[in-house]
Amino acid sequence: MRRYAILFALVSLLLPVTVFSQTRTPEAALSLFDKALKKSGKGDLDGAIEDYTRAIRLSSRFDTSKELASKEPESRVANSFAGSSDSIKVIDPFTANAYTNRGLVRFHKGDYAGAIEDYNEALRIRPSLPSAYLNRAAALRAAGNTEAAIKDLDRAIVLNKNFFEAFSNRGSLRLDLGDPKGALSDLNRAIELNDRVPQPFYQRGYVHLALKNFALAVADFDRAIQLEPNMAWAYQGRGTSVMYQGKMLQAIDDFTRAIELDPQIAWAYFNRGLAKVFLGQEAEAENDFAESLRLKPELKDQLEQRIDLARHLRRIGNLKP
């Protein structure tokens, strides 16, 4: 059972005016795109989707067949969007960016199917848009299609060999698929490309933890926390690492901090309870175990085994991973 959260990096596209300066993108579409960016930044996801949708419509040329030409303008627009996406004749790459950003907003709303559809449209227009592959991979993973997600990340990296977010995301997926060595290679590359963001360090910390390289894991979690002091799962990871090193008081401090930042991390309660059992604080540990089971009842079988192990290690005065 996974003891860490998969943190996926996603990319929102800005308005690169120079790219579109010689296209026929309506000014109104550019304005709507900018408004949508601001709304999404403020958490107004529905408003952002509405503005991106309007920008997409304005930046597309509709089917001008005789049948549609005979209709009133409003009717022509409605009919164009009532049919398949093939009826839309795209004027310029701007539309692909709008689809990509609308997909990102839909992803944040939990509409993974809608997000995937938007990324499909973006890639139909611009097949070499790395960010669309990156973001579609996140939606595919969230929808349970890990194999397709890996393929999209592979494609993003082929298109942009310096795309550190793609290396970071692929590394986290490889760890989740039981390939820690492949994950380590990707995350090392992500950090080589950009060592100023916490996610690759956080993910690599869990890779080192899986490989039982506890000192290296602690160093990576330290760096992730330095870059992002409120990353709850980094404290959970560091606490687990130092617990394996026998540093129970330090582990308890880290698990407590993780819980303060995110009270929904069942593993933080689970591990803090085990550390307390090792220290002989079994009465206090019971509250932690109860909370961990409330959040994840499926931990019950593991819990009983781990409590017995912690008691045994306390009796012999030794802790081995």
C-alpha cells in the first residue's frame, strides 16, 4: 500500500504574444484567455472554464458550407459547436493553448474525462505541444490509466529533453509502479535541470526510502522542506526515514508536524503510534492508531503486525529496517 502522495506537476500556458502576433487571433479571444488565467488563479474554476470556452470559440473558424451560410449568424455558431470537433477549423495555435488550459482547470475540478478530451483537442491542433502531453498524463493517471500516462510523459520528454516536470512526473509514476531504479534516474535528471522546486526532492526521498537509503532520504526531505516548509508529506517521509534510523523522538516531531499541516494523512498517525509503542508510550499510541484506522480502515491487519514488531524491538533495544 502506498505510503506517499503522488505530487504531479502540471503546466498552465501563458499568452506568448510574439507567437501569435502574425495570426488572426481576435483581440477578444486574447482578452478572455487572460481573464481566464486570472480567474483560475483566484480559484474561480467555473468562471475560468467559461472564459476559455468563449476564447476557443472566438479563435476558431467555423464550417462555412452553403447550408450554414444560409442561416443566421447566431444559428451558424450554435450548429458549428453542436456537431463534432472536426467542424472547427482552427485559425492558429492559440486555440490549442486555450484547450490545454481549460483541461487543466477541469483537472482541478476532478473532471478527468473532460480534461483528457481537452488535451486530445489541443494535440489534434498542435501535436508537438509538450505541456499538453504532460497535463494529459496527469489526467490519465488520475483516471487509472498509468500505462497511457507513462507514454505521454515519454512523448513530452522526446519533444523537450529539458522538461524537468516530465522527468519528475515520470519518476513518481515509476516509483508507484515498483521501479525505484528507473524512478531514481528520472528524478536525478529532473533535479539536474531544476533544483529550485521541492517536488523532485520529495519524490526522490521516497525512492531512497524504498531502497533503504535512509540518510539520502532524509537529505532529500530536508531539501524539499527547505524549499516548501508546509509540505506535509515531506515531514511524513522524513519522519519515516529517521524512525528507521532509531530516532524516535525526532520521528514523532515530524509526524506531528505532518498532521498539523494535513490531518488526513493516516500514515502519520500510524507511524507516530508505532514510534510511541517503541518508546513504551502505548496508552498515547492508542489514540493515534484509532485515528489512522478511522481514516484508513484497511490498515488494521498491518497495524497489528507492526505493533507486535515495535514491542519486540523495544524489548531487545534495537531497531532494524
